[in-house]
Amino acid sequence: MSSNNASKAGRKPNAGAFAQADNVVENYADMRIQSIEDLKTQLHYAAQFRAKYHRPFITVSYAQSIDGSIASRKREPLVLSGPKSWELTHQIRACCDAILIGIGTVLADDPQLSARRVDGKNPQPIILDTHLRTPLNAKCVQRNDVNSWIINGKTDSIPKIRVLEEAGAKPLTCATGTNGKIDLLALMDLLAAMNINSLMVEGGAQVITSFVNSKLVDLFIITIAPKLVGGLQVLNSRGLEAAQYLDCEQVHYQHLGNDIIVWARPGWKVT
Ligand SMILES: NC(=O)c1ccc[n+]([C@@H]2O[C@H](COP(=O)([O-])OP(=O)(O)OC[C@H]3O[C@@H](n4cnc5c(N)ncnc54)[C@H](OP(=O)(O)O)[C@@H]3O)[C@@H](O)[C@H]2O)c1
């Protein structure tokens, strides 16, 4: 993010490093990302990725049961991952410039969105919240270390914006699509302009579905926990409407405690 850019700003360009970066970005689809170390290596070049594609490198990461549920049917919080997988999730958070969730997850889980279980920086929290429904006492609003970005549709509700600002959040206006939700391509432009080089999308179901439908995924890191839930499916019925199904590539399975972590690249070409 900006801190990296700032520290790099005064440096003399290193032709060798740029050539290598170009190569990495050019061949990004061939890059094997099958561990947290691989991810850190890839994200070392995330600024070049953003410069080339005008959007951050996007990692979609969530936990599901064997039957594809990410929460109970009533959207009540569920502990799916074991402690080691949780730690991996926080490592991924610490690698990324920003972490994004939908207002549905804020209302259901009230997460802090920090990387407190590991050493490293906290990502910038981003909430998709078209109508500014984020509660003033939400944990991500109340954090002292960061102003969570509340991405809203163009709203005339100046009082709502003011109270959210006073509570510690930073509302940012973004274009909406024909479905009335935040236009993800417009959001990617906004994030690129704000020097967000890498983005972790954590949920929930509607948000993940929107990112997949928009082909805005560069990497999946999915925890599969040995549970059967019969709850909220990660992709809703509109999921993959454009493609019938999505083949993943460079798939790697990692055991962590009782969980399986799936590392996979989507089989589409980056745009
Ligand atoms: N297992 C996991 O890893 C995991 C991770 C995260 C969440 N969860 C679970 O997921 C559940 C919440 O999922 P959810 O589907 O109800 O809510 P969600 O995906 O968190 O949020 C959906 C809301 O975000 C807003 N939004 C704005 N722009 C959007 C866009 N372009 N695409 C999609 N949404 C957009 C919409 O509300 P507005 O129209 O009001 O803006 C929409 O209703 C919770 O039960 C939570 O526990 C599980």
C-alpha cells in the first residue's frame, strides 16, 4: 500500500528489479501460489500488478464446511476453521493491503478485521455498504488504529456520513451498478487510485458471488472444515451465471490440523 510506495519513493530505480517485476506480472498466471511464502513473494510485486491492470491483486479467502456452507442458514456465526487455519487466515490478512467484507457480515459477525493473531501489519478494512447501514458501535468502526472505509452508493444522507465519520469510519462514495449494489469495477478503480495493491475478500456469500461473477479473483484460498452444516451456501444461485462452472488451476491441497486448505488459481485470463 501507500507505506510501501512511500518507502520506495526515494529509491533509485533498479533496472534489474523492474525487469524481474515485469516478468512476474507478465507471467502472473503461471506463478505457483501454494503457501503463505508463495503469496508473500507474489505480493512483493503487487504494486506492478496494480500499475498494469489498474486494480489490486485479489485473493478470495473464506472457510466452508464440506457441503459448501459458510454460515448457518440463519446467518448466525459458525466456528468452522480450526486454530491453525485461523492463524493462516490472519497471515493472509497481514500480507494484504486491504480486507473487504459486505455489510451482511458486519451485521452478522461484527468482525474486527485485524491480523491480531500474527505479527505483521493490519490490513485496511473495507465494508461494502451501499446504504450506510454500518452500526456506529461496530468493532471495525471503533478501532483506534485505522479508519474503516465504508463504501457507499451516492447518498444524500450527509448526517449519516457525519456520524460515521465522528464514530471513526471513513465513508467513501462509489458508483452503483444496475442491481443497485456497489459497482465492483468502479470500486477497483477507486482502490487502485488509493494505492491498494493487494486485496483480501473474506465474505460473505453475496460479496464472494459478486467477485466471482465479475471475474475479479486472482487466487482462492479456501479452508474446508470437516463439518456438515446445511447452511448458507457460499455461492448463491446467480453464482457463475456467466460461465456455468469455473475450472481452477494450479490446485494445491494443504492439511492444517483437521482442515484442508485449497490453494487454486481461477482458470480465466486476467483483465
Ligand atoms: N465462513 C466464512 O469464511 C465467512 C466469511 C465471511 C462471512 N461469512 C458469513 O456470511 C454471512 C453474510 O453473508 P451475506 O451474503 O449475508 O452478506 P455479505 O456478502 O457479507 O454482504 C452482502 C451485502 O453487501 C452489500 N453489497 C454492496 N455492494 C455489493 C456487491 N457488489 N455485491 C454483493 N454485496 C454488495 C449489499 O447490501 P447493501 O445493498 O445494503 O449495500 C449486500 O446485501 C454471515 O452469516 C457470515 O457469518 C462467513
